[in-house]
Amino acid sequence: MIRTGRHEIMAFEEFEADLTSGVLRRDGARVPLQDKVFRLLAILLRQPGEAVSREVLRRELWPEGDRKS
């Protein structure tokens, strides 16, 4: 992980994910991602090599006010 000022950046292969601003770049070019897709990527990047439970994903990606019955 790289911290630059207030930004938290994770680099992998040819990608850089700015976890603070929600931007993914590949070889410097911005890769458009939907918000929820980027949030899922961020969860996985913060826990490399670890399993992430369904409950953690549910809680992080669909907060109580965001859940649809």
C-alpha cells in the first residue's frame, strides 16, 4: 500500500486502486467502474489472501438503509 498525502493507493500487476477517491487505473489510464464494484475490489484488496465472509460483504456493500427487500 502506498500513502500519498490523504490518498491510500494499492498497486497490483499493472493496476493502481486509489481507495480514497474510488479510482482504478491501469497503466495510468482510468478504468471506469461502478461504485459498488469498486467498493468490492477495495474490500478484497484490504484483505489480501484472506476469505471475506458473506456477512462482511453484505454489511459493507449494502448498508441497512441501502438494502432492498
